[in-house]
Amino acid sequence: MDVKFYEVFEHEEKAIRKYLPPEISAAFTWESIQESADKKPLAKVLCIRTQSKIPTEWSDKIEGILTRSQGYDHLEEYLRAVKIPIACAYLPEYCARAVAEHAIMAMFVLLKKTKQQIKNFDTFNRENITGQQCENRNLLVVGVGNIGREIVRLGHGLQMHVRGVDLEPRIEKLEYVSLEQGIIWADVVVCALPLTEKTKDLLNYEKLKGLKKGSVFINISRGEISPIKDIKRLLDEGFLAGVSLDVYPNEKDLARNLRAGTSNFEEDHKVIMELKDNNTVLFTPHNAFNTEESVEKKAELTAREIVSFVNSGKFINTITI
């Protein structure tokens, strides 16, 4: 077999098959590697997303690994662990607009108190559901890469005041500030940072307690950047009036336990389960990328990478450490 695809939902599989040449043999499963019954790699190329844990003992049997994601910190971690030069690749930009729209959707849900509104319908009660408009509010985008750039565009389109935090100021008409300056100014903070050693735990309690009381925080990048216990404390103390997360710490284990219906949660995940039904909290299953348009583009890019590796032994968008 040429390639085994993990973490593939039905719509995505159909799209990938459309672009994958018939001469390339492939198998698909919705499961992550650790959820599957695979005891060894069943193909020379593994194609995963972000929730599969590749056993280190597989490393000498794998020729290539492709992650169907823009972020690839999980493959960098694997390469450092196995210390073997395995060919690895990621997908270039395919879902920036989808993720940016998800962040803006989350902002609306929180500002408009949508979860509480839905609950109040049963009694047609309009008490305690007065929301806020986004016009003229201050939006801070932390990490202005491909996704952050789209969030900035959407924020400007909504007549918000937008500032950015990034090491490389690349948008001429955007005002860039330090994280500390941005935090004390912001009404809404969106985290669009990549996960690195420097960004891990960056948006913690000490950083975010500089927010105005009643601010909103949204994370659509990596859960390890915003410690969940700190987020809960900020909610409890009123610094945050709303939180939306599409990403979580140690997401692989959280996803596996939730899909299996088990309650064997680690401490951070217990906090997530405690918060999930809060009216001021919106948790989604790492789904910000998932639109028909982005899935189609992702399938095409995935097939292109697989074809390149099967035919030449080389990926297009390679990962090096």
C-alpha cells in the first residue's frame, strides 16, 4: 500500500479520492493512529492530522509522513523524538478564510450571548441577554500570519478598531503593538499564533489579567498557548466575559476520550468539561477549518503532495528541524 490516511471524515475522503490517481493505493479511516488497531505502519506513507500519535517504534518502517494541516509542531516533536531523518510535509495555506470566519462567528456568539439566548427561548425571557455590537470595539489579533491577516480584514469590514501583535509587521495599514500594549487596549483578543517554545503558555493569567473587565478571548491556533486553568481563573474573576476555544491542550487524548465516551480525564481536561456548558463559553471540536471550500482545497493539495512523494520520493512543502 502506498499511503494510509488517518483522521479522515467521510466528506474529506470523497474529496481526496477525487484528486488521487487510481494507480496510488490508499486506505482511509476516521480513527487516529492510537484509536486504530494498527500495530505497525500499513503503508510507506502515513497521512495524518493533528491528533494522531505516531509510535516511535514505527520510525524505521516509515518513508514519509504528511500532515493535512498548516501547523506541524506535532511532526517536529516526533522528528526530535525519533532522531531519524524521515521525510515530512505539511499543507500550505488552504483554510485561512475559513478559520478567520470561525473566529468572527465565535466573537458574535459571545458578544450577543447566543448560548443564553437559546436557553431563554423556552420561556421567551429577555432578561440578562442584552448583547454588544462589534462596531467601534477594539480587536487585537495576536499572530498576524495567513489566518491573522484574514481576521484583520474581517475586523476592519465590521468597522472595528484593529491592532496586531507579530514579530514581523507585514500589513502596511495595520497598527502593530506589543502584547502588553494590546492587552490593556483590547475588547476582543484572538490568538492566531503558531505553537513554538516561545509561544507555549504565552497567553497566561499574568498576561491576560491586564484586560479590561468583561473582555472576550478566542483561540483558534493551539491550545497549549493559553493554559486552560488560567482561562478559567480569568472567567471566574471577571476579566473575561466570554471564551471560545477550537483548540485544546493535549488535544489528542481529549478527543480520544470524548469519542470513546470515557471520563478518564487529566486535570486540564477536567477543567474543560467543567466549563463546556457555561453560557459564556463556546467550545468547538477543532473544526474552524472545516468548510466545503477549504476541504476541497485541502484534498487537492494533499493529493499533490502524495503524488509527488510516491513518484519522486520528495514532498513539496517539507518540514526540517
